[in-house]
Amino acid sequence: MSLDPSAILVILPEILLVVLAGVVLVLDLALKDEQRRLIGWVTAGGLLFVIIPLLFFFRPGDNPTLYWGGAIRVDWLSFVFKLLAFFGAAITAILAMDYEVIGKRGELYLLLIISTLGMSVMVMATDLILLYVAIETTSIPLYALAGMRTKSDKSVESGFKYLLFGAMASAIMLYGFSLLYGMTGQTNIYALAELFQQAELSSSPMLYGSAIIILVGFTFKISAAPMHFWAPDVYEGAPTPIAGFLSTSSKAAGFAVLLRVFLVAFPEYAPQWGTALAVISTVTMTIGNMIALAQKNIKRLLAYSSIAHAGYALIGVSVASVLGVTSVAYYMIAYLATNLAAFGVVAIYGRIAGSDEISSYAGMSRRSPTLALVMLVAFLSLAGMPPFGGFIAKVFVFAAAINAGLIWLAVVGVLNSIIGLYYYLTVLKVVYLHRSENDEVPLTISKSSGFALGLLVVAILLIGTVFAPWFNWAAQAALGL
Amino acid sequence: MIPDIVLFIILALVAVASAVGMLFSKNAIYSALNLILNFSSVAVLYLILGAPFIALAQVTVYAGAIMVLFLFVIMLLGAERLRRSETLPYQQPVSIILAAILAVVAIYALLFRPLGIEAASVANPDFSSPAAMAEMLFNEYLLPFEVTSILLLVAMIGAIVLTRKRQRRVQR
Amino acid sequence: MDAALIIEWIIKSILLLVICITGFAYLTFYERKALARLQVRIGPNRAGPFGLLQPVADGIKLIFKEELIPEKADRLIFVLAPVVTVVPALVVLAVLPFGGVVNLFGREISLSVAGDVNIGILYITAITSISVYGIVLAGWSSNNKYAAMGGIRSTAQMISYELALGLGFIGPILLAGTMSLNGIVEGQRGMWYVVYQPLGVLVFMIATLAEVNRAPFDMPEAEQELTAGYHTEYSGMKFALFFMAEYVKMIAVSAIAATLFFGGYRGPFIDQVPWLGPIYLLIKVMILLFGMIWVRATLPRLRYDQLMAFGWKILLPVALLNVLLTAGVIMLFPGLGV
């Protein structure tokens, strides 16, 4: 195989990311301390520079194509989730600029970029080897990012916990991959799918076993039960913008992989794993929402809420239909914008208030009405209120469940949304109705953060109102799988 | 054929014994040494299978480089004496049950071959020559290979970020 | 497998051991003589003609020395460590071709223990990578701070220089297009690789000095700072084993360097008289060994931090550059005749 130019062209975004990472490294060396905030802009700008050509010139055609010996597949699923990863990283870079000390370290942006690169490869990968390498490329920078505030014990704990959990989960997942390879001698999931249609393999208990083992790794990435234990501690200790990144881009990429591997490689067994995922989804939603009720720390609350949202999105995966995949993709689009906004507000306010306790949010609406408004939008969207993105997303997911005859699952989802509404509103109550002694001290929001939040609010509103283009993307992603 | 099987059984016993020894050693240095022995015996197994390249890479990378670093860190920290780590009360029974299940499944798979897989197919004797490996690595698996290089780089950067004290800017 | 082949292997292995051990004995003598000359002394000249029996006398003395094992030492590892040190040193030469193929008693016999294997160089890197264990374990098991310090130093040093060493191998591999040592030697039919690889040779030589813990990189046994480093607590034959390992390794790396860069067993009339191979190799090894001794007599020991800085900041980039240049030139000018 000689390298043909089109193969290079399809990984051009990834190559550009590597170049960007190099630029960031050099800038970190060249710039003085006070200038190093600029790197955040360079990162965000660079990611935008990658997004724009991707959006306009590198749209996948109607026929998905395989490149690099079948290791990657250029289709709408990878396209949509790639955009999500890049967008999430760009916003995170802007939000991270204001973060004390580490916001001025070039390494933060470098790790962020490489992690994004990992996600971008992850959502394209159709070969188990490449998939595993990509998942590691995503995770390892995230471990370092979570523990980057080395002076804070919580951050170190967060990084360590994430590392240990992550290493364990990916080891188990890799074992599952190796079992699949051992059974079939294949690592390409499309080739595996063909093999599994043969009768002798299809009833093998080995197959179920390895599917479950692989699921362990994936549920870890999307923080679904029972692999969700890491999320609250990691989110709480990690720098807030990074926690936002962890809960959005990383999770979205995890969902993309979950969809691709399970729907492509094991479509024959969709009833079985669909039921398993429906159960996981129920447990995840319920655990996330129930425990979120008792949280005093906003980051922990958002962590549990993010677990619950993984549960909602899993409904769409478990129905294993085109509508289901569409709803998952749409859910991730809406969730990414919403949760980034929520973590953005927490990052800004937490830096000024010096605390992430929910009680410290008292009087926030008087100190900065705009910030409170953004929080309102984000939290209502998380709760699934119209006219925000979260509402439409939830509607699609529940519709997919009803369409597939899983009415009980939809009911569980709706009930859970009601619980969710309660704790989101509790926070908003503190923000708007409670008072504190420094009510009168106005907050200043830096231009960069303001810009990022503004962008996210617009996105949330757009996703919630003008939903046709996003829906089309999501539907095409589902069809092209 | 017979010498191969005898050799295999001996090596397998060594590998298993050293793995068990690694787990139960009270001294971290002995654990590390057992692991080295384990890696080496696995390397010889590769050699029997006709994969000298992988065997020697295993020795160089695992038994050589990585385990030297392990020993280095253990010695540098003076962490030879392993303390009995605290375990949750249910850990031991659960682990025993799970191990038993695994053993049963493995034996079942071995005896009944539920997958209908007979003997492993004989690979092309040239499959693991350096040239064949390179051919494979740099054609079919070029992309994973390159991504791995980035992965290793970023792992290194991550480790440095987390451990280095940051002073140089002040002095300049 | 025919019995003759097995017998051939056994004979070759025993021969290799004999060569290594005699080589060790006379290398100590060679070094003492050469050092003495460089320092305007005469050197050992009492035992036998020209002092030629000196190594024998040394050996006998060491055998009769008392063997001590420190009370708090880890006995098993303490006893094992010298063996672990010596074995890699002895077996590393198994893939080295001492000559081409000769005809003996009607059999075609290749003059290397393992014959012509296509992963010869990998074998060497594998063995060198595990050869550090003996020293580390000796240092640790002695339960002596100087010894432990020596052990830790040697670990760090050998890991650091192993990289440069490995990259040094790559030049000849690229030029010959094979990892077989016979192939590399045959590739030097026209011109020794030292001509194409001046930088590579330099890197390789420096890295090997560090790998065998020779001056100026003899940090692990720096007597002024660490008494005797990792073998402080060893005496008698166990000490002799460490000594032996160091000198056998010197021979081994010299032979490897000669093979990779200086035409190995090749020389004039080699094609007509294949038995000349070992002799040519011996001459080359002697010259390279003299270089090592010369360096020891000339250069003072580096400071430890200098050693590490040199390894990582100078030697490794230079080695990488060399690989890059070599590969680039081979890519761009495929017709250079290499």
C-alpha cells in the first residue's frame, strides 16, 4: 500500500491538531508568564481553524468510505462527533484561560489538544487496535489534566482516581478486544460483523462474555452505572473547565464508540444487549438523580447530573434503531453545549467566590445578572425545559424508546427528569432568591469567558428552537453507521 | 513435537509460578524479580512459537527497560517492605469465587471447545521476521503506529507536568 | 535434529566460554601492562616470562580468599547477583560471527554459536538490557549504602545510555538492510561502515563505555566516593565474577563494535582462507580494547549530573540526528552502493 493523498486528506484535521500542539509547545517556551494567556486564544483559534474546513470542505459523502487499510471510516457519525469534540475543546480552552496558575501553562492546552486528537481518531476508528490506542490517547492527557493543580490535594486525588479507574477499565476492555480477536482473528469491527453472522459463532457464550467485558470500558468512558464511581470525585477535584471537558467531549466520544462498536459489530444480538443497556440506563439515571439530590457541592451535583444524562442518552443506544442513534447524537449535541455552559458558569463563579459550595451561590443574581441568566438557561436546559436544547433532546430520546415499544423505559426517563428538575431548581432558587452579605459587589467576567458563555447560550437556544439542521446531522449520522 | 511440549510445560510452570510468586512476595524487590522471570519465560514461549522478534522485543522492553525502572523506583524510595494493604471484608471471598468461575470457564473451553475451534492454524513461518513485521506495521497499521507515537509523547509530557516543580521562569 | 548438530552447538558454546574466560584473564593483564606503559611504569613482570602468568596468580589468590556475606544482606540475591551479572556478559557473544563458513571434517560450520540469525542485533540489545540487573541487585542486596548508591547509579546510567546504544545500532542496520550480524559484515565488503557512520561510531563507542561502566563513566564503582560501589561487600570469587563480567563485557562490546563498524571478521584474503576471520577479529578487538584502556588512562571521571546531562542532552540527540541523516540519505540516494 502506498500512501495515496486522499488518505492523508481524511486525517488532515488530526494532522493540523498535531501541528497546533507543536505551536502551543513552542509558544509556551517563547512567551513570558503574563502573555501566556494568549495560548488559550491560539488553541481556540487553531481548533476553529480546523473546524471550519472540516465543516465546509470535508463533509463526508453519502457513501461512507474506509481508509488506512480499513482502520478508519469517514462517515457522518464520525463527522458529527468530531465537530463536537473540537467545539468542546475550543470552549474549554477559552474558559481555562482564566483559571489561576494552570491557565497560564502551555501544557494544559497541549494536553487538551492531544486529548481532542484522541477523541477525533476514536470516533473514526473501525479497527479495535486503533480504537484502543485512540481511547488511551484521549484518556492519558485527561488524567494529567485532572491532576494538574498539584498544590491541591483534591486535584491530585482526582487525577489519581481517574488514572487508576481508567487504567483498570481500559485493561478490562482490552481483554475483551483480545477475546474477540482470539475468536475470529479479526480486529476490524466491520469484518467482525460479517463473521458474527455465521451460525457457529453467533451462539457462542464467549461472544456475550467479551461484549460485556468491552462494555465495561465503554461505560467507564461515559460514566454509566456501575462504572460511575469515579465521576463525582474526579469532577470535584479537577480544574472546573477540565471537568466540563470531561463531562462533555469525552463522554460524547465514548457514546460514539459505543454506538459504532455495538451497532456495527453485534447487530444480531441487539435484543440482548439492548435489554442490558436499558437496565444500565435505568440504574444510571436513577442513581445519578437520587444522589444528586443530596449534594452540597455544585461540581459534585453536576457530576451526578452528568451521570444521569449518560443514563438518558443510553436509552437511545439501547433501542438500537436508527431513531435511537439519531436521538443519541442529538442528545450529545444539546448536552455538550448545555453542560459546557453550566461548568463555565461554575468555573467563573467558583474562581471569584473561592468556593464551589451551593450555598455560596446565594446572591449571585444580584452580583451578576448576566451570569445568573446563563446559569438559568443552562440549568433549565439540563432539566429539559423548553425552549432550550435539553428539551428537544429528551423528547427525541423518549420518542425513540416509545417507538421501539420500550414504554417503561420512557416512563422511567420522564420520572427521572422530574427528580432532576427538582435539584436544578433548588440551585436556581439559591442563585435568585437567597441573599448574602456581599450582594452588592458586582462581578467582572473576563471578555474571553463572556464570549464563550454567549456562544454557548446561543447554541443552546438554537438547538432548542431551530432544530432541523442538527436533527439532519444526527439522522445522517445514524443512517451512515 | 515431544520436546516442544515438555519445554512448553516447563516454561508454563515457571511462568505461572513466577506470577504467583510476584503476587505473594512480601518484598517488592522479589515481586519485581518474579515479574522479570515471568516476562522472560513468556518471551521464550514466543520463541517456541517461532516469533523471535516478538520474543526479543519482550525481553528488551519489558524484562529490560520497564522492569529496570520498577526496580529503580523501588530502591530509590526504599519501598521494599510491602505492608499488608487493607482490604474490604468481602474482597477475598468475592475474588476467590470469581477466580473459580474463570478457572471453570477456562477448563470448559479447553475440554469442550465450544467455539468449534480446533488447533491453531500454522502461520507462515516468515510471519514474524523483522521484515514481515515492519511491512505490517508500516502499511496496515501505520495509523495506529503514528497515533501511538503521539500517545507516548503526551504520556511523557503529562508525567512531567504532574511531577516537575515550576521555578525556571522566576530565575530568568 | 541430528546429533552432530547438537554436538556442534555444545562444542561451539564451550569454545565461546573458554575464549571469554581466557580473554578476561589476559585482558586484565593487557590492561595493567598498557596502563603501566601509559603511566611510564613497567607493570606486572614477576610471574612467568614478562609476567604472563600474572592472571593465573591473581586467580589462585582470589580462590583462597575468604568469602564474606554481610549479616543483614539478602542472602539469596546476594549470592545470585554475581551470577546474574556474568551470564549476560558470557552469552551476548553467541550471535557474533567469528568468521564466515568453514569446512571442517566435511561439515559446513559457521563460526558463530547461534549461526546466522536474522535478529542478531535484537538479541544483543535484549541481553544488554537485562545485564544491568546483576549490578543493581548486588547493590541492593548488600545492605550497604555505598553499594546501594552504586546500584542506583548504574541503573540510571545504563538506561540512559542504552537508548543511544540502540540508536547506534540502527546506522549499520539501515546500511546493510538486515539485522543479521553476518549480513552486516558481508555488507562491509566494499567499505567499512565506520566511513559512512563516523557519528554513529562515536555515539556507539561512548555509549558502550557507559554500558560497561568503564572510565570515564565508572560512576557505579567510583572508589573515591563510593568505596567500590556495588561490589563493596563482595570478596573472593564472587568479587572475581563481577570483575570477570566487566572485562568480558569489554571484550564483547569491542567485538560488536568491530563487527558493526570495522568489517568484523573481514580482511584481506578472507574469501580464500576463511580461517583468517577469527584472527582479523582478534586484531580489531585488541585495537579497540586498547582504545578503552587509553581512555581510562587519559580522562578523569565525570560528575554524576554531567554524566546524565551528557547522555540525555547531547548523546541522544546526536544519535537521533545520525539515524535521521542515515535514513534520509539512503532514502534520497538509493544508488549510493550501500
